[in-house]
Amino acid sequence: MNSSRTNASRSDFSQRQLQILQGMVEGKTNHELASDLGFSVSTIRHETMRIYELLQASERREAVVLAKKLDLI
């Protein structure tokens, strides 16, 4: 994992995506995030995939590690 491969910054993410990312860091599931944030599970999945794209991550754990390294959360 190499945080230098992405140029993502906080401004690249919507407020919703940052909320979801924070929940991911807390270990919440998509269902828990949907319930907590008032979105559908489908919306959470869509936004999670967008977060992966922005961070150039291939999975949730990698996205969380990169987000922490980049001080996004």
C-alpha cells in the first residue's frame, strides 16, 4: 500500500463520503452506516465504491489506512 499513488485531498470528497469514510474507520458495516446516516444501503455501496476510486484503493481496509495516512478523517 502506497499513499503516494493517490493525490486525493479532503476537498475531493463530498460531506456524505467523509461521513461514510468516518464510519468505515469506526468499523461500521454498510447496513449500520445506512441506518446511522439515513441513506439506503445502495447509496452507501455506491459512495463506498466512489471513495475507493478516489483513494485508488481496492478494498475497505486499504481505503481506511489511506484515509488515515492522508489525514482525511
